[in-house]
Amino acid sequence: MLVALMAACTFTLADAASWRSVPVPGAAVYDLAILPGGELYAGTDNGVYHSSDAGSSWARTQSGARSKRFLRLHVLNGNPKNLIAYTYDMTRLGWLGIEFSRDGGATWQVSYDRYLHLGTGRFSAHPSLPNIVLFAEANTLLRSDDGGITWTELNIGRQVREVFAVPDQPGRFVGTTYQFDRMVESNDGGVTWSNITLTPLLPQADYRSFEQDPAEPSVLYFAAYRFGSQVPTSGRIETRTGAVTFFNDDACACSNVRVVADPHRPGRLIAPSIAFDPVSQAILRRPLRESLDGGVTWRELATLSRKLENDYRWLFDPWKAGRIYMPTAGAGIYRSDDDGGTFAGHHAGMMAGVVTDLSVDPRNPNDFLVVRQLLPMLHTTDGGVSFSEVEADFYSDMPVPYEDRSRVVRAEGDPDVLIGFDAHAFYRSADGGRSWSRIESSFPFADVWINAIRFIGAGSDKIAVLTEQGGENVQMHWSDDSGVNWAVRDLVGNVFAKRIGSGHDDATPIYAYYESYDPMQTTLWKADRFGDAFEYMPAPMNEFGFNWMVSPPDPRNAFRLLFFAVDWTTAYRPTQIWETLDAGATWRSVGDSNLRNGMAVIDPCDNRTLWDIAYVRVSRDGGRLFQYDSDSIQSMKAGFQAVCHEGRSHLFTAVAGGVGVRQPEASDTLLKDGYDF
């Protein structure tokens, strides 16, 4: 009966869900293909974009297509109509796959989707072999002899990291591996391979990058560093002989991220790098190092004022001297026209921005604030039809540790008041997020890492901030004067807590919990009142083999929580649901559930409706049966917010390229759909 019901629900899925996508400006750019005359293709987290003016303006190659990440792009034989891409699409069975287009990216066809699992593979083609393309990714090495339409799997007994064509030697390719003592080479277009022994060995490292010298294609430059290290290990590899030469740059107390050769000035190398604080390991600067003699001597060229990308991809335009492109993790393309001296952002026309957080006005669901990665915040009053840029932006320059945990929070008692933070200060808005001012406070920003922030109670003066130090010492910081002065409480023991939950008045408990779809990492701590000490709340069921997941408190009753007890010793025993109505003093079993992993959140309007924000599923019966709610978005984990407005629920979440909005259908039911029960 349950199987039949799930099948029926799945059948009506497309008609049931009422999700719409609100794209926002910007883009996470995974790859950039550079053609003559300033023509570019950018692979983003929401499709492929094309530019004919060196990135000053962009247009999407597909109209009306669903969101898809294009991780790598390759232009076949320089023909802008013939493209090959490595893609990530959760709407198909093989999420990672290789696709090809013969109309400039307007339409795509999957040509390979087996054995791909990392999302880091790269294409390589040799000019002497027009239709032969290689693709390498760890355990997978593929060869196509028809321009990417069909692929043959090559088994050479080694893991190949990436492959480079050597244009001045017909049919020759070289490949890097995950070993420190060898590379591989092929001299017959990738059919057969042999080892290249490296002397001396490459250094041990957490991160390595390889770049090819366009003037000497048999030469690869490498950079290797361990996180937090200030030893700038980089050098060159002569792939004909396997000889490794290390560069010496003692003047730079930094770690090189990559070394890139200028195609227009032989001997000129650029090394984007990171300088760390020797004690805290915090990033101090991002200097650009330059060598004009092939790496013998180095000097500082400039300093990047802000973080643009994890590994600082530095792409010289091979057709235009002095022009450099830097793809970013959220702000489109940065371009330099003065050989790297200065960079300016270019993302006009891109609508694939990375949204890290949302804040919706509960009085009007069409009024919400969007926090973007690396770009200023946006505000809309018409549900995303139009946006205005928030001038007082403090998120666009957020340093690395806070990048994935950026938070703005709105006061329940006064929705016009919001608070947010960066690495150095709190910021307050009194006009719904349209403008912000810095708060001078006693908070120890230099000593802790902020995980979550929340207004407590019915007003806008009490604030709780959950922090950690080195992943071990978890603390709750309290302020009852709008963030000026702070007290602190330790959460003692083995604490996994990243989020804060509470009610809308001053008499409800406050929770610290871990938002994770992995039941083994779930913990829950509780303080009875603002400023009280926290105590650990054990799971109501401690039978052997069971792990458990906790929901955030019921938005209408903070004393109500749900636990989902999962038996990981067998796939046949259903998950058990437990409920408390008195903040954990007593528990009762309320039935079985099909939720084995996920993150269940209680609906703010109807406490029998639960949302699994990890997998976009909904339950109408208190968590017993979860059904998929959408085939257009894949997760609601980032920036999820639910608002109960005029008795009906409105859901918001960050999705690839923007914001996903679920508005209830116009009916007399709360959230009517094809399988409401």
C-alpha cells in the first residue's frame, strides 16, 4: 500500500509542486573558454553564457533550460558552434556526465555518464588530431575520436589527474598523476601510455596545481602547498626528461597557489599566492608574485584586495597581450587590461549568482533580502521581478572562514530590524535590510568562528551567537543591548552544534543543534531562558544500532520538537518518530517514518506538515511519509526560510543561480497539491 501510494504521488509530481526560480545577477564560473576577438564561453552553476566583447556583457546560450552546472568547457577545433562540456545535473540518473553541442550551446546531448564522480575532470585536444579529445579524472581516462560524440574508456593502470597536449610534438600528450614520483605520456594520440619518472620528487601537499607553458609546451609549472604553510613550494617539470626544478622565492612569506606563464612574454611567470598569519593561520594578504626570468628571481606585482576564488585561476588571453581573466566563485569574471595591475568585475547579463542567505519579511513574502557571494546584497519588494542593490554591503568581501556560513537574521518582534556580521564586526539595519550601520561591540571576533546568530524573544535587543574555536570549544554568546556588550556560556562536552532555535517570546527555551542529514552527527543542547547555562538533551531512544535526527523547534510552539530514530543496522526497520511537547521533559512515540536521512523542518502554518530541506520532500502527516515535492530544485539546505502569511505557507531557498520560491496554490487549503492527504 505504501509503495503504491508513493508511486501515485511521484506520478503527479510535476503538477503538484509550485516552485519558481528567481535568478539573480552574478555567477559562479567553473570554466572559461577563450576564443579570438574577445569571444568567450563561461560555464557556470546555471548554464553556459556567451560573450562577444571580452566579458563586458553576457547572454545565456540556452533559453528556458533548467539549472545545470557546466564544470568544464572545450571548444572543438576553435569552432564556437562545436562545444563539449562536463556537467552536473541532479535531474538525471547519472548526475555527472559529458555532453556535446553543435549549435553554440543552445542544445546539448549527453554522450557519457559512467564512472564520473569527482567533478574535477578536464578535456585536452591535440592540434594535429582534429577530432580526438581526451578526458581525465582520477580513475577515468576517456578518448573520443569523433569530437566528443562517443567515448572509449582507457585502462592504463594508473590514476591520471589531468592531461595536456604537447602541440609541437605530433600526437603527444602528458598527464599528471596523484603520485609524487611520476607522470605519464602518450605519443600516439592517447592510445598507449608509459611512465615519466620525476627527479627529484614533487613535494607532499594538500593542494597541487599544474599549468602548461605555451611557449615551451613540454614544460609544466607546478605549485604545491599545505594549508597554513608559508613555504612557497613551486617549480617546473621538463616532461621530456622528468627533471624537476624548484623555484626559490625566500622574499615571499607566502604559499603559491599556482604558476602561470605569459604567452606573450616568454620567461614571464605569475604566481598568485596566499600569505598566512604564523599563529592563527588566518589569511593576511593575497600577493601576486612575478618573475621575468623563468622563475629564477621573483618580485611582488600587486595584491588582491579581496578573495575572488579558492585557487585563483589566472587566464592569459592568448589572442590579446595584456588581457587577463580571473573566473570567480560568485561574481562572474574579473578582467585586467593592464597585465594584472588592476582588475574589474564583468558579469553584466549573467543571471546565475550564488546566494548564501535570505531574509524574508513575514508581513509581506514579496519583500526579501538576498545575500550573494562576493557581490553586494539585493533587495526586492515584488518577489524578485526587480532588485535594488544594497549600497552598504559588508558581505562581498567576506574572508574564507565565513564564506559558507554567512548569516543575516531578522527580529521577530520588529521585522524591520536585521543583524549580520563579517570577520570584524556586527552590522544592523533598521529599514528591512535596505541600509546598514556598523555596531561597535565587545564581541571577540579575533578569537572565535561564528556559526549562527539569532534574535531571541519578542523584541530586537536580545541576540544569541553560537561560536566555536578550532572545532572543539563551542560557546553561546549573549547580548541584551542589541549587540554592544556580550556575555558567554560554554557548551561543555562533545558538542556538534551549528544552529540556534528558539520561540517568539522571552519565556521559551533556546536550543543549540546540528543541522545535518547525517544522523550520527546530530546533537541537541538546551537553555531554559536567555542567558542560562546549556544542558545536553539525550535522544529519547537509545537502543543499540539507532542514530537520530532532530528537527528545529515548532515555529508556533518552541516546546515541541521531533526526533527521528534511524536504525542503521538494517534497511528494513522503519525510522521511529518521537515527540516532546515540554522541551524534552517527556517524550512519546508517534509512529514510523520513511525518513532515513534528511533534515525535517516543521511548517510554520500547519504542524502536521514537515519539509525535508535536504532532498525537497514534504510530509502531510507529521513526518510518517515524505514525498518529493519538486523536480526543478534539488535542495533547500542553503538559506531555507518558511513564512506563514495570512494562514498560508511560503517557502524560500537558495538554488543554483538564484532563489527558489514555493507559493501555495490559490485554494482554500493550506498547501494543496496533487497528493495532499
